[in-house]
Amino acid sequence: MTVSLFTSREDAQQWRAVVAEGVSGPERNGSVTIDRLTPGTEYWYRFTDVEGRRDPYVIASGRTAPLTSCRATATIDTHWGGGFVATVTVRNTGTLPLDRWRVSWRWSGDERVQAAWGGVAETTGTDVTVRNASYNGALALDTATTFGLLVATSAVPDGLTLTCER
């Protein structure tokens, strides 16, 4: 089987402008690894069998994982009936120095950021993003910085599932 990748649905429908291909065995299941794709990009794919016949039905898309250049972990320092204080550590885990970072997550309940320090917090509904402050965006390899949060809530979460990006 050959897996052909395209940058748009239209290109995939017309089998034009193939950007990458990967070959597997003759079976219709399994996995194929295709190198040198752009992180965080949607690709459309189609299949060709071992005799070169194009599958007329399957056109689907998938997104490559974003390039991970940092990791964020949260510690709930203290909590009480109406909220908590948390410290988030942002570490450069990439192969290049960072000039900025962004940490995001989604609240699971009625949590609301009341104050943030060491970062600039933005909230849209249950989605929260904290960007670096002007003084702590640059991180050399394997170095870290922190930011803090004061959060109001009726139920303190067990933890936060954070995504960190450049």
C-alpha cells in the first residue's frame, strides 16, 4: 500500500500535488511513518494498492502533532473552600532557545482566574491561555520559569492538564 498526502481536500480528490508518500506492506491495516512533515499541519490522504490502483472511496485528513518545545506542570500550592493558588513551571524541552511561550488548558468546572503573576492570562469561556511576561519569555535549553495563579472555584481540581507551545 502507498499512502499519498496532499495539502487540501481538493488536491486529494483530484490526486494532484502529492506532497509526501509512504509505503507499507500489502495489507490494508498497519502503520506508515512519513518524515519531514510540517508540525501542526492538516494533511489529506489517499491510498494506492500494491498494483498501483487508486482507492476511489477513502479521502480523509489528519493533523500532525505540534512541535513541542516546552513542557508545563502545575502544582496547587494551597486551597480553601472558595479557591486555590497554583504555581506553573514552564521548561524549555526543545533543541533551541525559546523567545516566547504559551501555556493553555480548559477548566473542568466553574474555575475563574482572579489574578496571575509572571504571565499574562486570557480567558475565553472555559479556555485559558497564559503567555510569558515581558521579562521571562526567553528560556535557554533546559531552563525553566514559573508563573502563578489565584483561582476562584467551588471545587478545587485534582490537577491541570496543560499544553505548552512556543
